[in-house]
Amino acid sequence: MIAFMLAELFLPGSIPAGVMAGLAAASNGLRLAGWYTKRFWAVPLLWVLHLGYAWVVVGFCLKTLAVLDLVLPQLTLHAFTVGGIGVLTLGMMARVSLGHTGRPLKAAGPVAFAFALINLAAVLRGIVPIIFPYWLLQLAALSGGLWILSFLIFVVIYTPILISPRVDGLPG
């Protein structure tokens, strides 16, 4: 990934940057595949992190395709930001908020729904425009709405948790 960052910094959008992105996609994809087990689908706080990491892999794949002029370059950015950063941020906020308030690491049903919504937002912003490029503005608006809704669900569910004392009685 460092080689990709250097290639993209000094030769943005170049074939070397695309090759490094492809290598980063392959190596991170192999790492992700090595972590896979069907059991994690039963644990929303776990599958959201796996999907967030998968969006990083998708971002590198799209970067390789963008260098070859096969997809719009901005789709790379949206896979990394809406997918990678957005999904991982929401997942980590949910997990850490439970752990740091002494609660069991089990996401409520609406939170799992929020995780699904933010992943759908990433699909609509980073993948669907490949198939329907003329719907870019509508897809961006829908994706943005789903992004907002997913974080709104988090705020509604987690505000009472975060403003209440720890349930285990410990300080913090």
C-alpha cells in the first residue's frame, strides 16, 4: 500500500499507480479471504468491519480499472470514503461505544440495519454508477440519504448509551 501511495503521489493516475493498486487489492483481498468464516455473519459488529475492509479492497480494484479508463476515477474515491471509511467508522463507533460503557458487544437490531444501509450507500455511490452512469446524480442523492439515515440510527440508539453511566459501575 505504501508503494501505491508513493506512485499515486508522484505519478497520479499512471500505469505504475494502477499496478500498485492492483497489487494492494490482491494482497488485501487474500488477507480478507483468509479471515473469512461463515460464522461472522451472525455477529453484526464483526461483519460490518469485514465489509468495511472489503470496501478498501474494492477501492483498490476500482483504482486499477480507473487507470485503464474502464471506470470513472471518482468511483475509487467513493469506494474508499463511503465504503471503507464510512462503514469502518460506523462499525467501530458502535463497537467501542458498547465496550467503553461496560455493555455486552452485541448490536441492537436497528444498528445492524444501519450497517446494511451504509453498505448499500457505498454500493449505490461506488458500484452502481458503473452500470448506470447517467443516474450519477440520483444515485449520489440516494446514497447520501442512506448515509445520513445510517448515522441517524446510530445517534438515536447510542445517545442514551453514551450519556448514561457505565452499566458495570466502573469509572469512565
